[in-house]
Amino acid sequence: MKRIIVVIGLVLISAFAASAQTKDEAAFTALEKQAWDAFGKGDGKFFETFLIAEALVAGDSGFGSKAQVVKDITAKPCELKSYSFSNFKVMMLDANTALATYEATQDATCGGQKAPAKVFASTVYVKRKGKWMGAFHQETAAAQPMSMPMK
């Protein structure tokens, strides 16, 4: 009987943890979509409230501050036609810090050049005054699969 109670308890704890993770993933997915939509529209003002003052963004040309990100996005150097996320995961580092990781597939052009179709992205969020805000974001272009020579 004790064993059954322990097993039921473990099942309930697992179900609660999975439910909390799904809730976290949905909330952070929504935040990431807001950021991608704002990026696509050239809405730098969104990032003034979305990013913390000391935020950093990493890209292939190095690191950018919040001020630089807002300036660059406002200039709308990219045309984002569409995007989608997959393998979205959230790791709660503590009650006020979260790491969101995902794969993004995009149809975008930046500076007249086609952007990578697939990127691996991560965002560190911190909770400030009850609001989740971006502290760090990075994207890494997915490597093109190597084709195997036919024999």
C-alpha cells in the first residue's frame, strides 16, 4: 500500500512539473514571438521596454548593446517574410531567471542578402518588477548538411 501511494505521489509530482514546464514554454514562446514580430516590423521601440538596460545581443558581427539593437532594428535592415519555432525549451535557472532555447526557421533578407534559413537561438530572461525582460540573446546559423559523395 505504501508503495502505491509513493508511486501515485511521484506521478502527480511529474504531472505538475510537466504542466508548469508547458506553461513556462508557452509564456516564453509568446515573448519570443513578440520580439520576432517587432524585429520584422522594424519596431525598435518594442526593444526599449523588452530589453533590460544592460542587455547584450550576440550575432555574427559581435556583441551589441541595447542602444545599438534599438538603433539597428529601427533602421529595419531586414525583411522578415515568415518564421517558425521548433524544439522550444525553457530552463528555469531560479525564480527570476530563465533560459529559453529553440530552433527558428525563417525566410528573411538582410542587407540584400538571404539570411540563414535555420538558426539556433537562446534568450536569457530576468524578471524585473514582475515583468520578464530580455537580458541576453544569441543566434547561430545552422550548418548546412554535408552531402555525401555517391559511389
